[in-house]
Amino acid sequence: MRALICKEFGPYENLEVAEVDAPPLNEGFVQVDVKAAGVNFPDILLVEGKYQAQPPFPFIPGTECAGVVSELGKGASGFKPGDRVIVATMLGGFAEQAVAPAAQVIPIPDVMSFEHAAAFTTIYGTSYHALKQRAKLKPGETVLVLGAAGGVGLATVQLAKAMGAKVIAAASSAEKLEIAREGGADELINYTSEDLKARVREITANKGVDVVYDPVGGDYSEAALRATGWGGRYLVIGFAAGPIPKVPLNLALLNSRDILGVFWGAWAGRNPRENAQNMKELFDLYEAGKIVPHISAAYPLDEFAKAFADIMERRVKGKVILTF
């Protein structure tokens, strides 16, 4: 099979597309012929050696893909050849075939395309867990979403609206904000030309927001934390801007704010039943038309570098995928 191979940590340009043996089909595993794979920021961190996990070389990156079940390992149940599925795995998604334990293989609705399926699990799984289990978002509350046109950001705009919240979308350009508006945002803030905290206070009549969703980090994190009201919840999702912010902890004490870390993958592994229920609810929202992945670009495997560059140069609106 053809796959994207990482032989050493370094720039993504050093990755190679090569012919390799298909992964072994172990007991309890499911083999899938991959049709599309989602590309995420952590995939880039992984190949650069900057992620929490550092697998042995050589390895195939790719944390999520979608395709058709081709074979079942001994003892694997719940699937049959021909089933359309998502594979959620830490490695192996950027290949023509992927294998995973049956528990990490998820059936997809008949109405969902492989492209949407490949762009679904990570962004919506992360965002829904953040809003539902971590922030405990309630209808009528106000959510500020930073990086609102990115993958998880746009997913959060859609989900927060579906959960009955008022959504303030913040992004770095008018083009990105228009995409957030189309996703359901009620208010827009261009944080390259507007004062984030001041605009939030203006929009909320000086009350501040109930929840901040921050996948960006960097210079805007402290201003966003200061923009939360009494009992506000600040969700730490990631650091796409690069620098990990250092915020004064007295800001948590003032206004009784909560700073909440969100690591969906680890939570899902520890809470498989709750995660399965989350995914069911997400598929229901998809079938109802309340959440729809926005595919910024789709590239064949040989053009993987374009997909990675789109993410690193912040050109992606929504999600970028690889096709097979």
C-alpha cells in the first residue's frame, strides 16, 4: 500500500510517500480501505517531535480517516466488509489501508460523505466534549470562540448555536469572520483591528461571556480570559499561534473564573461509553443539518505538503483533508 512515512522528527517537508507493507491485522482489529483522511494541527506537531506522544520510527501519521471495512481480525465483531466507517487512531491514517481496534472504528450515517466523515471526529469530538462535559454549557449562555474559522473553532460555533448559546466569533480577517457568520455566529470580532476585551464588554453590556473557547493561545488569551464574567469558564484547547501563554492566576480568583484543560483523546479513552454517546448525538446533529464540516481544501496523498502548509500558514477555513 502507499502511505506517508515519517523516518525522523523534523519539518513536514521531509515526509515521504512510499510503498510499504499493509499493517498486520491483529486479533480484535478491523482493516479499512481509506477513502479520505483529516489533517489536524497535532499531526504536524507529531512529525516535528513537538507532540505529547513520540512514536518509534518509522511511523505513519494521521489520527483520523474514513473508508470501507475490508477485513476483520479474529474476534472482531460489530462490523462486516463493506461497512462505511470512521477510524479514530493516533497513527496510521495517512495510508491506503488502516487498522484499528474495533472500539476505535465508528459507523457513519448513510447520508455522510467520506470527505465529511474524515473531517468530523477530531474537531466535533473535541468541541462537543469541551462544551458539554467541561464547560457544562447551558442554553442562553454566551460563548466567545477564538480562531472561529479554523477546524475546531468553526465546529464550536456550530455546536454552541445548536446547544442554544449566543456565539461571539473572533478571527483575524473579514473573510474568516464571514465563514464564522455563515456557521451561525451572532457577533463578530476582528481581533487584528479591534480591542477584544472592549468589544466583548460592549456586546455583553459589560457582563462578560460565560465561556471562552481558545484553540489559539498566544497574545489574545489573557484578553479573552479578562473578558469572561462572574463564574466564567475558560477552555484551554491548544496553542495554534505557537507560544504557550502565561496568564496571571489572580484573574481566575477575580470573578471566580474556571480555567479548564481539554484533552478529548485522553478523555475518550478513559470514558468510552460517554464518548460513544457524544458521537451518537453529533451524528444526530449532522443528520438534522445543524452541524456540517466546512472543507477548505482536499488534496491527493502525493500533495500532502500543500495540506500541511495550509494549516501552518493559517489558510485553512474549517478543515483540510487528503483523498485516496
